[in-house]
Amino acid sequence: MSLAPTLTLPHGAQIPAIGLGTWPMDDAEAAVAVRSALQAGYRLVDTAENYRNEVGVGRALRDSGVPREEVFLTTKLNREWHSAQGVREAWENSVRRLGVDYLDLFLIHWPNPDQGTYVQAWEGLVRLHEEGKVRAVGTSNFKPAHLARIVEATGFAPDVNQINLNPYATRGASVAANAEHGTVTESWSPIKPAEMLAEPAIAAAAEAHGVTPAQVVLRWHTQLGYVPIPKSSSPQRQVENLEIFGFTLTDEEITAISALDRGEEHVTDSDEFGH
């Protein structure tokens, strides 16, 4: 069993360089998939209040035999909790459902600018961090303007901003804004859409290194410094997704894969959508 290397987040926590996504698993599916992933060597698990599978994730954590302190557990809060006190209630609800007494990473799931209270939510997360209830705090689906606003208001930058990112949507502006704040970019849906895996640049790299196209794309993420969180319930694919650190893409391969970018036309607009 091999463990992924880790990255140091701005406020000191160590995050594994790849993790397991759990959307859209239900509790029963998550209990099985997360347990197998942990036993295979995964140490980063990503869930959310809105996924409605925190109970299953917590069950898997207990059933896996892996000590709690070895697992970097991430969850996210919905828009109804976007206030300093609301964030505290969301934390209490999530740790109860997960069956733990702290979170490793707690994220605002969407900024919901129409509601206009994500700054207050961020202030609540910063307080939880100061109290030691979370080891790291961050955002999800935040645009550069959203990030700038919370950093200006609090002087406290997110450890992580989790965004929809893959070779078809390389998200250059968001990645640059994250880097400006020292914030690590985490990639959701990192190997989708599926047809992307048939692209010649990806297929050629897979053949050259004797790996799968999905492994090539995940390695592209990690070599660029991103933390991908692919979802898989298949034990075989879980192992394949984890075993991407035994080869290195060339600069030319990275460039060719990045050139597949189609802009942000198909990326959900977080000024318009959120929950």
C-alpha cells in the first residue's frame, strides 16, 4: 500500500496530494467506497452537507481501521449557514453526522453572492480555526473577486479553494488568484467529462508511460500543484487513481494537455448558482 505525498497548507496543515470525492454517493455507497479507499491508502476524503452522505463517510472511517488522526476529512456547508453563528451550527451538525470531534478542512460550498453573506460565513470559519475545531478552512467555487473580498475583510486567506478544474477547463484566472493568496487549488471532477480521456494528447502520454488516460490526467493535476479528488466506488480504479506518483509527465506533455482548454463555457457560474 502506498500513501500519497502531502502539501503544506498556508496555516500549517498537511493535505494529501490526491483524495477521494464522494458525490453523488448515498450513505450506504459511501460507507463501502470510503472504507475500501482508506484501506487502499487514501488519506483525504471529501464530502459535504449537501451530498447527504456524511453519516456513511463517518461509518467508513470507523470501519476502516485507519486511525482518525491519519485521515484528512473535508466537508462543506450550505448557504443557510452563512453567518458567524450559522457556521458554528453547521460544524456541530457535520461533526455529529460524521461521528468525529474535529474537521481537517471545512469549506463554504458556494459563495451565493445573491445572499450577500459569504464574508460573515468566512468570519465564522476563521473563528472555528482559531478555536482548533478545524485544522484548515477554505472555500469552494469561489471566483477571484469572492476571494479578494473575504481576504480584504479578514486578512485571513483560505487554505484551499476547491473548483471545477480539468484539461477542458484549466481555470487560469482562478488558479492565479488562488496562488496570489497562497491558497491551494483543489480540483473537483478532475477527470470528467469522460470523452476528454480519448484526446490524442492524453492517449499519447498514457501509451508513453504505460498508464491509463485517467492516471495521466490526475498526474497532470498533481504536477501543476493541484489536489484532485476523483470520485470512484470501484476498488480497482481507486487503486489506479492513487498510484500516479511513479511516473512524471514531460513539460511537453503537460503543455499539450493544458492546450485542451476550452475556457469556462461549461463551468457552473458561481455568481448564478449555489446551495
